[in-house]
Amino acid sequence: MLLYFKVADRFNIIDKPNLRSSHTEITLRGGGIIFWFSALLYFVQHVQNNYFFFTGITLVSLVSFWDDIQSLSNKIRISIHFLSITLIFYDMNLFNIMPIWGIVIVYVVAIGLINAYNFMDGINGITGLYTLVVMGSLLYINTKIQLFIDGTFIKYAMLASVIFLFFNYRKKAKCFAGDVGSIAIAFWIIYLVLKLILATESVIWLLLLAVYGVDAVCTILHRLYLRQNIFEAHRLHLYQVLSNEYKIQHRLVALFYALAQAIISFLVIILYQQVQDAIIFLIVILPLLCIYSSKFYLLNKKNLRANA
């Protein structure tokens, strides 16, 4: 990380705040490259059974890092995401065990989750803390409920998150994750969740990403209703309203999101195989939708104050 700071400073890899940013100072971008280096460290020790995943995360990291330095077209980025997802599908033999319509759905969900994770990376600490919760939940499931992968593989991602948080979870962050960080770790998480779903034959584990998923999907629907370009920067996520409009400290909002997901993950683990999957989805999603809907009350309240 310290070496990267020198490189980023030398080549001016920075994030300049604009009207839609949640920060106000110029900050080094791309600190999330630590996730790729963590994947590299694991790969050199497990070359024989990790090359599809590592090739995929390398491709998405490269195109994302390039996008951090110089904007790329959405077509190029999505194409690389599609290719990388294809590699891990091949690794999991998905093309032989699922029908074509099922493959199409998984492609849409996987690429959607990658971009949702990227959309949600907007305030100090949120990516690192949320990733720790998700990875911690997966590690517990792998240890206590269903062994589906080498536990060390999960621990490497958690270690990278801790290191990144040391520099990012501050009032004035030393660096931001950048697309290279948020997309690389999203790819890592999707790989693990897919592995778990195949091992247990249950899609309930998608709820390990429920907080991000509800916020991202509902915000996209809100922006489509407003006829906005969903690929442009904005300030309409719930966490952005709390941070920007109501000036709640970034670290507190990030902690709230992480704790909310921790509670949901605990609930999902407790209810797994005790309650029907559809019921668990309702138990989790409906309260999250209610919480998200508070955003509209907050926005209206803010607008009324501004017009008073």
C-alpha cells in the first residue's frame, strides 16, 4: 500500500471532488489494488486450482485501474466483466449443470452485483467494513455449516480489507478504493457466493449482499423514474443522502451499513434449513425496503426546509 501511494502520487492518480462527490478534498485513488495483490499472494501458493479465478480478477482489476486513470466506455468495461465471469463459470462447470436460461440469469445477477458494489463505494470505510462482514459470514458458513472452499482463500480477502481500512476508515482518508478495489473485491465475493450456492443448492446466500442489493436496485429504479443516466455520478443512494444532505459522519454511516448486513447475515444463517427460502427473503427484504423508503421522507424534508 505504501509503495502504491508513491506510484499514485508520482502519476497523479487522484480523485478530485465534484458537486456530486461525498468528499471535499483531493485524495489518492486506487488503494483498493490491495485486493488484487492479496489475490496474487494466494495464487502463487495455489497455482493449480486457482488460475481461472485469478485470471478473471486480474482482467477486471486491469480494466478498472485503467478506468480510474482514464475513463473507459461502458461497453469495454462490461465486456471484460462478461469475459471474467465466463472464466469462473467455466471453473465451476456451470455451463454443463445449468440450462441456458439459468446461465443468462446468473450472468445478469453477477454483472449487476459487480456494478452495484462499485456504485455503493462512495464514502470512507463503507467498502472495507461491508466486505469484512460479508467475508466473515462466508468464513463462518465455510467452517460451521458447509465446507465449500479453502478457508485461507477467504482470510486473504479479509486481511486485505483490514489493511485497506487502516488507510481509508478515517475522517480524512489516505486513499479511496477506486474502481479497481470495489470491482475486484466484488468479483471475489461473487465467486465465493456462487460456490456456496452450488454446494448447498440454495440461493438464500444472495442475502449476504442484501443491504447493498436493495440500496443499489432501488436507487437505479428511482433514477430511471427520474429519467437520469444510471451510469453517471449522482447523490441518490440512501448512504449519500445521510452523508451529504444530513451531514452524518461517513464512518458512522458506513458502520450502520456493515452492522445492518451483519444482523441480516446472522438471521439468514440461523434460519437456514429451518424456514423456507422464500419466507427468509421476505423477512429480510421487506424491512430493508421500508428503511430505504425513508430516503424519500428525508429528501422531502430537506427540500421543504430549503424552500422555507
